[in-house]
Amino acid sequence: MAKKVGVSEATVSRVLNGKPGVSDATRQAVLTALDVLGYERPTQLRGERARLVGLVLPELQNPIFPAFAEVIGGALAQLGLTPVLCTQTKGGVSEADYVELLLQQQVSGVIFAGGLYAQADAPHDHYRLLAERNIPVVLVNAAIEHLGFPAVSCDDTVAVEQAWRHLASLGHERIGLVLGPGDHVPSARKLAAARAIAGDLPEEFVARAIFSLEGGHAAASRLIDRGVTGIICASDPLALGAVRAARRKGHDVPGRVSVVGYDDSAFMNCTEPPLTTVRQPIEAMGRAAVELLNARIAGTAVPAEELLFEPELVVRGSTGQAPRG
């Protein structure tokens, strides 16, 4: 418990025994950690409800989202805020349904890390409902315009520039992209960056996919059939699908096809070959999102702007020299 909150064991003991000498913020952080770790509060403390914050994620299959949840949840707990994890499942509770549930729980704020705000053609009424209720909201990664919420994003333009220059330095001239749906804002930014750096990017070198390993496999198969030798993907699962597609066609990775992912999520250094990818600064982004939300909860004015964080290319074994001939 002390490790979770970042205080001494003596401080935790004082809180649990109701003794003085502990600040209100530290006391609340300890009680919140108690809730998060699943321990029952001492009888004399059960009447106190910790402040709740919704943490809405689109899925947990992509390791990047559990990673964001760990950072954001820990940072919230240290501030005395209890994260309420809301994960969408296919055919299950929708994002809008979760917002209704969170409003019923009288949450202090909501952090969305991936979701419908990144898709221009998706329904957005539940975001407007949060704005009308004046509920503090922070978005993680690029959103459609005019929602009016602060956002914390990894710079998609820099990410593609890093990946493209890496492949070009290895001699690749036929570079393709595996992106999300056409209305997906981060994918649109990545495409714009690729077109800017390539000068002339053939439309057939751009493939769209749902964000999954299977989606990456299908999209990359099309690119490989069109002669692409270097593939930049919009997520690590898409990239793993691209590696599988190349191998199913009898091509060596990176001997015949080089693949670059995006996120540097867990275990990407353990794949075969280890995945070259562009790392999102999850720790810095997650903590910044919590700081922004906490400022809004405290009543501090926070501009509805986007903070851009610099990604980092991590070169591993899935990229190599372009094939000759």
C-alpha cells in the first residue's frame, strides 16, 4: 500500500488508524489505494466515498491500452481519485452507455484513452452531454475538431517521418502504409505526413484496416502483392499482422519485406523478429492527462488545446536493407 501511494508504511498506518499528522491529500490517496487494491476499509472509514474518475478504453487486446490504464490509474490514485475502468467489448456496453453510468455515479471527471472521439463519422452526442454537464474531460490522442476538450497526443507526423526516413535510409523506395478507417483522425494525420515526405505516394500503397492482427494481415497482403517492400503500420497489432502476411506469402522479414509498428507496446521486443516500432511516451502522456484533469476538477481553467508529445523510433529486427532486384 505504501509503495502504491509513494508514502511510508508509518503514514499508511496513521491513516488506517485515524490518527492525526497526515495531510488531507495524502489521507485521501491512501484510502483510494485501499479501494483500488481491493482491500476493505476499516469500519470507521467506510462512510467516506473517494472521488471517482471514469477511464474509458476502446479495448484491452492491444497492450497499449492496459499500459495507459496502469499509468493513468496510478497517477489518479496518488491524487486521491479512484479510477473506474470502462472497457468496450464487441456487442457489449457502448461508450455512450458508459458515459450514462458514469454520470449516474457522479464522477468528478472522465479520461478517454482511444475511442469514438477519434472517428469523424461516429456518434458524439455523449461528449456533448459531458460538456453540457460541465464534467471535466481529457482525451488521449488525436480527436475530431470542435469537441472543446483538452487533449494529450503523440505526434503522428513525427512518428511517420521517423519511420519513413528509417526505411528510406535502408534503400526502400516502395513504402506503403497500413492505417485505420478513413475517418480515423490519427490515421489521417499519418497519411498526410507520409504524403508530405514522399512527395508522390501512390494510392495503391495505402491500405485501410480494422485495428487488429487480422486486419493488418489482410491489408499488408494487398500491399505486398503491389510490390511494397517497406510497410509502416498505425499500431503494433497491425504490424504483427503484416509480418504474418509476409511469411504466409513465403517472404522473409526483413529480408524481403520490412515492417514498422506504432506504440511499442508490451512484448514487441519478444516477437520473431523483434518489432521495429515507434514508441509512444505513455508515462509522460498519461501523467499529463491526469494533471490536466485534476486542474479542471479543482476549477482551474485549462485551454481546450492539444499537447503534442514526441515519439521515439525503436529499431529492432523487423527492418533491414531493401531487397535488390
